[in-house]
Amino acid sequence: MDPNQQPQSFTPQNEPEGTPVPQPDYTTEAPTAPQAVEEPSVAPAVEPPVAAPVETPVQPASFGEQPVSEPVQDTTPVAAPVAATPAVHGQNPGQLFGILSIVASLIGFAVIGIVLGVLSKKKSAAAGASTTLGTVGLILGIIFTVIGALLTVLFAGAIIAAMNGEMAP
């Protein structure tokens, strides 16, 4: 007999050939999924109970057929969404302005460094992120502006004094 061929009938050895063999009834109704429960508009203070998984009996497969298994129901509880989360590493909207503020202060554009430092601090504070780069750029801008103003006054005084002849060559 071919192994892929289905047997025609099965007759037990103890019973006579005319006796009918009882066949199992596989026409039972499939269990239904649990109905969804409408949640109230205000969240309760305690977590709702998690539904227990429903076990359904698996019917035996007839000869040559693969058994059919029921899908497994996921019963892991889902956490409520968080309202506001602070910015994580890499999500600082004021970071670019802070870096530009430091660079502008170091290459001689200290006033622009002050403006960019203030913008960096405001954007970072609004996002709940670190304002360190904006603060560093702001402080460097102020320091270099003061140094630049002192050097300007000093050189202007030296030029005026040289024009009046107070300085001998």
C-alpha cells in the first residue's frame, strides 16, 4: 500500500465484519472570544484584573492530517502612556545653538555667541534637556565681549595718544 494513500476502512479484529464502528463527532461549535468591555472615561485608581486565558480542547486529527491548534491569547497588561517625558540623550533641541554659540565666541563674534547662548538655553529648558552648552556659550560670549571692549578702549587710547604726540618714538 502507498504510504500517502488513506485507508478505506478500519474493522477491529474482535468484531464481526457487519458491525458499524462508532465515529467521533467533530461538529461541535467553536468557542467564542470574550466580549470587549467598554472602559470608563476616567481611569480607575487600581489596575483592572487581567482576563485568564481560555483553554479550549484540541480535537484529535484523523489519520494523515495535522492537528490544529488554537491561537494563544496574549494576556500581558499594557501600561498607561506617560504624559510628559524629559528629553533623552540626543534629543536636545538647543544643542546646535549651544555649539554655535561656543564657536562664535571663540572666533571673535562674541555678541553673536551671547545671542545664540540665550536661544540655546531657552530651547533646551523648554524641552526639559540640559542647558549646559548654552550656558557655556553665553559665559564665553560675555567674557570675550568684555575683553574685546577693554582692548578696544586700550587701543583707541593708544592711537589718540600717538596722534597728539604724547608718545615719543
